[in-house]
Amino acid sequence: MMVQPDSIKTSIAQGMVCEFINVVGDGEHFEAIIVSNEFAGKSRVQQHQVVYRALGERMKSEIHALSMKTFTPEQWAEVNQ
């Protein structure tokens, strides 16, 4: 069964508190934009690790390629001025 972007979005939302999540993809390759206060004070690598933890085993078995853009709410507001 092919992985759907909405199922990835749901897994992220269940694993961490987010203000905004958008996931698009074709069933194999996915791109996500994630906005969360949990990213504050963390490096980009640490932010991605937070998301990987939220996805858990899905990253090892179901999701083969996930490109992420992670933002704090303040960074997201700057990007969307």
C-alpha cells in the first residue's frame, strides 16, 4: 500500500506540537513544511531529528525520502510577510 501525504502529516501531528504542517508527495518522495515551537534553539539537524522521532519506525520502513523545511513560528512569520 502506498504511503499518503496525509498519513505522514497525521503521524507528525501526533508526535509533536505543530502550528502548521503541509506534506506533499507521490507515495515515494515527500516534502514537508513543519512549523513548531519545539524547534526553538535547535540546529536544523536537531529540528529534523525531532520530526524523525515523531515519525518513529515509519522512517525506517514506509517513508523512503522525506525532504523537510522546518521553522519556528517566528521564522515562519518572517518567511510569509
